[in-house]
Amino acid sequence: MPEPDAAEVAKTPLRDLNLDARDIPELLKQAMENPYATARLKSCNAIIADIAELDEVLGADYDIAEASEGGGINVGRIGQKVVGSIIPFRGILREVTGAADADRALRAAFTAGMVRRGFLKGLGLGRGCRYPARPKPLPRSK
């Protein structure tokens, strides 16, 4: 899931009350239905196009993400925790309002999107496509 920014932190109470649920992008809905679909993938360019669309929604893949991403302290995550801690019985409230279900569905969609992108890169590798239709080649060790 993308790292939260200031706007996301401010929306935390609304999300906990399920008043401002995030929509699942259509591309991720398709990935949830069939992450291994190959019908449209006739060429390496088609694979590249699908991977690029997923990169727009999911962010950088592991093979191109900066080493600093995803690790360490993230101010947005800390802000969400602080704002969320102010709400009494937050966990129960999220279950009752349906916010927890919406969050689980969104996380499942992002997981399906990551599975789809991994599948596409493996398919591209198997077909002999060049990067980015396959994982980025590792630098050669000396």
C-alpha cells in the first residue's frame, strides 16, 4: 500500500467511521478476478504496457524501488497511528462501521495487483522479453 501523506493522515478518523472509504482501482479489481490472465498478452509490448499500468497504481516494484523505500521511519504512518490512538475503541468501531472490511478488501486488491505484476514479469522472462517485461537484471558481481 502507498505510504500515507498528510491528507491521508487527516482522513484517518473518517476512514475509521467508514465515511471516506477508498475505492479499489478497476485495474486491481481485474487482477483479483484473474491475476494469471494471458488472453491479451500477445507480445512483449503488451506485457510492458500492463506492467506500466500496475506500476502507476502500486508504485515501484521491488526490482526498481529505492533501497530506502519501505524501511525505516515513515512520518505518515506515525501520524496515522497517533490520530487513530485518539479514537476510543477504534478496533471495535472499525469492525462495526465496516471500515475494517473495506480495508481488508483494499489490501487484498493490492496483493492481487502485486501477484499480477510478478506473474507478468515471469511471463516476460519466459518469453525472452527485455526489461521491463521481465525482472531487472542484477548487476554482475566482480
